[in-house]
Amino acid sequence: MYKSKNLIKFIRWRANNISDRFFLILLSIIIGLLSGLAAFVLKKTVYNIEDLLFSYFDPNDQIYIFLFLPMVGIILTIIFIRYIIRDNVKHGVPRILYSISKLDGSMKRHKVFSSIIGGSLTAGFGGSIGLESPIISTGASIGSTLGQIFRLSYKHKTLLIGCGVSGAMASIFTTPIAAVIFGFEVLLLDLGTASLIPLLIASVTGAVTTKMLLSEQFLVHFKVTQQFIISDIPFFIILGIATGFIAVYFHWAHFKIIRVFSNFKSIWLKAAIGGLLLGLLIFIFPPLYSEGYDSIRMIVSGNANQLMDHTFFSNNESIYVLVGFTIFLMLTKVLAASFTSEAGGIGGIFAPAAVMGGFGGFALSRLLNDVFPSLDLHEGNFTLIGMGSVLGGVLQAPLTAIFLIAEMSNGYEIIVPLMLSTSIAFLIARKFNKHSIFHSQLLAQGLFVHYRDKSVLKNMKISDLVEKNVQTIKVDETLGSLIELVKTAKRNIFAVVDYNETFIGIISLEEIRKDMFDKEKYDEPVTNYLYQMLEDEKVELYSEIPEVINKFNNTGNYNLIVVNGKKYIGVISKANTLKAYRDNLLQDETEDKG
């Protein structure tokens, strides 16, 4: 009660002293700062768990713990979510999209910390996923929670969710530009030019916060040591084609495993099967352990042979064995990531997709260099561009992928081949899969709505659109009484009600036209001309506008009857509904520009 009173006082004070725009900017700074702190906690926790676990084992025996550690992490994650949080929740970008489109932008507040803890347990014990999903969920939840606390509108809650996502992504990758682009390209936030400023501020604040708190070893950075050579362009085209099909394979394999695991009803059976398969994969291919960015660092720094350390191939120096080993890493990374998530772990597909592309880019360049030594292709550049290409194809977000790799590599020396290869990969992936992994999951369930439409429709209410110029007539009246109403009527339909205002049906002017001038029929009951409307031709007063639009489309009617329970309220017309939508859309755009 005390907190509620203070909150009300603050809301009143804010309304009188701080403009809406400045208040949103202040909130974006807070969201960016908290997202940066959350990324710091997540990164440090994962690395501390890994250091603690490996400190108990002899380096020569560490490979054997890969068989069971990932499953332990997954089981701990399930216990935490199921028995401590006590909520069967989903984390990650698809859940954020669902919250925006179906839950009015309201996310459960425990996600502020539950995603971090779940992600730390999963990745810290070796789950082959990315940390971006837990931190993005955390950032989005921070934005949503602040929007709920301060009783903000759907549009502003959505903006704050976008700020949380951008701030979190900038924090985990220190890539503020890519983080803002992600908000528009993947979340499909369509919030106008003015909304770009809070997103930028949250993104920069998050990136700076993480940069200040974490040392370079914890940040996902790579160094480009050579600019691209124009003569290599044909080979980057080949890379784009190859990575396009790798992205298609990623999408197919991921959903294939989801369908297989959907047949297992027990969550513990999923954990056991997924955990064992994951452990076996990591035992054979240790670079699949956790995110996989360390493997990419090895390749970019020229130490690709270290990928096979502590494996059955560690003493083999054959180039073809290394290339084959890397190809197997590429093919199995998506399997390991999908086993992790379907078994009950919490994590994302950013890292698996990017790392998979890096393996593909390296394998292609190393193979070409060996077959054609005179080419001298820069394997580090091919690795980084491969990362961006597969990521752009999987996410169906080429701009996000391009700027993410450009910022992660601390420069734009490879921006031209990166744009070329990513664009080709995106076009190939789009040819086979119309939507990204994130949107495919929601579209399959009919859960996805474009947010500009959602925001505008949320501002429209049936009570504002009800037309009450349709005259009513009692059910026991005669045609003569109805003819008297026709003289002053403004519409060509009449609502028939009883003495409790219960809606009975309608009478159209067309129905009575043939008898209007036949006075012998004036004593006939109006029910002779009555049309009783079905349920899909009526809408409740407190229904949502999308439901109204669906009924217009399904019935082909230009008018629907508005009722409150069984009581007649009025009529809503298709023309006025569309006009109101257009007016709200124009007002929305004017506010954004203002």
C-alpha cells in the first residue's frame, strides 16, 4: 500500500514536470545500464562455473567429463525453472515476439533474473547454446517491467522492450549498431523515427557498461589482420552460396529435432535423451562445448590445428583430416544446440548459427588453399564472413548479421565481401524458408502480428466506433409503426428489440419496400420482415478490434451489431472502422515525427 501511494505520487509528479519523450529517454538509460550489468553477471557466472568445474579434474581426464556435465547443467536448469520459479516458461526471442503480439507487451517479472540463472547453468556446464538469448530475455523483461510499473501504453511498453533487447544485445556483443538494427529487423519494431533515439541510447549505454566491467577476454571480439583482395570476390560468391545452403540445413535440422522431441511427453525423458546425445557429441567433438567462440578465435588467430586437441585426431597433421573434422563440427553444431534447448536448457541460436558459419568458411578456404596453393585466401576473413552469412540466413536478418560481424571484428575492412556473401546466403535461405526460425515458430501457431498494426489497433475501442443512429423498434410492433420510423430514419436498417432491450434481429428497408404502400398490410407484425443475425454477425461491446475486422472479412457484411451480453447497443460499420484505423495510423506517425 505504501509503495502504491509513492508510485502514484511519482506518476503525478512526473506528468507535471517531465515530458513523455524525456521520460522515455531516462528509462532507456536505466534499461541500458541494467542490461549491461545483467550481461556482466551472466558472462562472469558462466566463466566462473566453467573454471570451478575444470579445476577438479586433471587436464588429461577433462574430455571424459564432457559425457555427463552438459546433462547435469540441463537437469539443474529444469529443477530451477520447475521447482523454484514454478512456471513452465519459454525464454528467448520467440517468447518476446509472443509477449508483444499477444500479451500486450507484458512479460513475467521473474524473467529479469530467471533467464540469467537458467542460461548460466546451461552454458556453464557445457550446453552448446548462445548466451545472447538469456540476456536478451532479461533486457526485454526489464523494459516490460518498467512499462508495467509506470502504467505505460502498449506502444511505449513495446518501445521499452525494444530498448531492453537492443541494450542487452549491445551488452553481450558490444555491438550497439547491430543491436538497434536487430530491434527493427528481427523484432519488426515499427515505432517511427522518434523511437530510434531511446533505442540508440539504451544500446550505447549497455555496450559501454559491459565494456567498462569486463576485460577483453570475456568480450566476443575478433581481429581482422588483412583487408580483402578484389580478386577474391568470386570465392566470396562461392562462400555465399555454400553458407546459404548451410543456413537452410540449420533451419531443417533444428525443426526436425524439435518434432522428434515433441513425441517425448516426459520432461525428464527429454533431459536424459538430449543430455546423453549432447554429451556424446561433445565427447567426440570437444569444440562443441558451450558457445564455441573460443574455437573461432583459434581459427582467426591462425591456430586452427588446436581444434583437434584432446580428440581422437589430436596427433594427425593432415590438412584433409582437419578440414573433415571442421565440416563435422559444422554439421553437428546445430544438432548439439537443438539437443540442448529441447532437453530443457536455456540459450539461443545466435552463437550456434554464427559458429557454424565460421567453421564452414574456414573449411572452404582451407580446402581451396590446399587444392590451389596460389590462391592464398585469407582463412580468418573467410571464417568471419562465413559467420555473418549463415547468421543472416538463419535469422532472415542480413543487416543485423553484417553489422554484428563488422563491429565484432572492430572495423569495416571486410564489409564489402561480408555484404556480398551475406546477401547471397540470405536469398538462398529465403528461397527455401519464407520466415526466420523465430517467426516460423509463431506463425505455425497463428500467433504472429505486425506490431505497427497491433499498436494502432490497441488504441481503437468499439465503444468509440458504435453508431447509434439506427432506429429501434419493439418486437411486437406492426409494419405501420415501422413505416412511421422510415420517415425520419437516417439508415436503411432497423434494430428489433424486446422491452428489455434484448436484441432480436434487424429489418432492412429492402425487405419492407414491396409492402410500404400497401396499407392493408400495415397491421402485420414486423417479425414477418425480421432477419435474425448469427453470432458471427454480432460483436461484444468489449471485444478487440482485430476480432471485429475478422468478422467483417468472414461474413462480408458492411455492418455488425454491437451487443453487451444480449442487450442491443448499436451498430459498427466497416467504413467507419477502416477510417478510424487510418486516422489513428496518421496520428501515430505524426507523433513519431513530432
